[in-house]
Amino acid sequence: MADAPRPLIAGNWKMNGLCETGRALTQAVVKRWRAADRGKVDLLLCPPATLLGMVGEALKGSGILLGAQDCHSEKPGAHTGDIAAVMLADIGCRFVVLGHSERRQAHRETDALVRAKVRAAHTAGLTVILCVGESAAERQAGRAEAIVGAQLDGSLPDGASDKNTVIAYEPVWAIGSGKTPAADDIRAMHAWIRARLGKRFGGADALRILYGGSVTSKNAPDILPMPEVNGALVGGASLDAEEFCRIASCG
Ligand code: PGA
């Protein structure tokens, strides 16, 4: 078995942050990011598109990575209001979150569209954080694996690998709710995802599989040390620098 991949702690700011608050939050994260954690964990900030340039500047020299929350599936062209993957790479992004449940729901993003976006992001040289996860009703019906399996099959193009893709398992019912799955359920789902992708891609030991959904500094010490878990996608708690860096030191 290969060495465990280096944990990734990603902050998804969602639709939050103005120039002043975004700058202050970034500076506070840079200041608190402990030298001791630098070699152990990769830290990533995903601010809204309006703040990417400014946050990227503020992160220079810190070793903290920059990512976006979405991209378009096509090359630059006549797509009013959209942002192409190559534009994100151009402004210094290394990562892009795709297929988040908030976009799958509110923007009716299908697996086919997400797959096209993943392809565009890979072509632009970005690493994709692909989000998958079941609803409460689907879990209660015993369909969690079937739903996640279908999302993985439908959203990941051939050519995806541990070099250009990270999976974030985010049960929809855990996002922003203060609820998290039982430790055994997180462990089981992560192992199941790894086995399934291992079959498709001929091995997935080096693939990073993050957990997301109501991660805080209280539950991170239980979730992040699990050998099946390779980091976290953090929403609400990433808007507080101290809290976010506390979570990162559990990675
Ligand atoms: P949360 O969001 O940490 O606020 O639950 C996680 C996410 O949606 O990525």
C-alpha cells in the first residue's frame, strides 16, 4: 500500500466576503497558519470569484493554495456572466470545486454538465474537488452508496486521476446543519468510494477523499485522523480564521 496522501483542508467561503472582510480573513489565516502544520497539510482557500485576485495576492509567499467554487464547461467565448477554467488558472487558482450540492440543486447541474466542467478544468491544468453526497431521504432509504456511485460514474471523465482530482464526500443533510454522520458511516463511505474508483482507474490509494458537512474544530479531531479521510471541505467554519486553522491542525 502506498503512503497516505497528504491531507488537504479546503475552505469554501461560498457567497460570502466583501473586499474588506475577505482581505482581513485571508491575512488572519496567513498569520495563524502554523509553521508546524505547513509540511503536513495542504491548506486551500476558495473565495467567491470577485475576491480571487485579491486573495491570491494576499496569499503570495504563504504556501496556502487558491481555488475557485465553480467554472464553465466551455472555452472562453460568448457566455455572459460565466468564467472559464483557463481564466481561473490565469489568476492563480490551482483548484476548483465542482458539483457542489448547492449548485446541483439551485442551478440544476446534472452529472453530465459537471463532467463537462471537470474536463474543462483538467484541460486548464486545475485540480478538481468533485463533490458527491446523498440526501437524508436517500440515506434513510438505504440508497446512499447507489447515489454516490451514480454521481461518481456520471461526473468523472476518463482521464481523472489522483493527480488532477480530489473527491469530497458531502452528505447533503450534513451541510450547514450542524449534523455529521456517525464515524463508522464516514469511514465506510470513504472506503467504498476508494474501492469503486480503484476499480475504475486501476488503483486509488493516492486519491484524496475529503469529508465535508458541518466540520468544526470540535468534530475535526474525531474525523480527520481516520485513515480513510484525507482532509476536509469546510464551509461555515472557514469564515473564522482561528477556527479554520484549528481544524487544519487536526489534519
Ligand atoms: P459547511 O459546508 O461546513 O458549512 O457544512 C460545507 C460545504 O458545503 O462545502
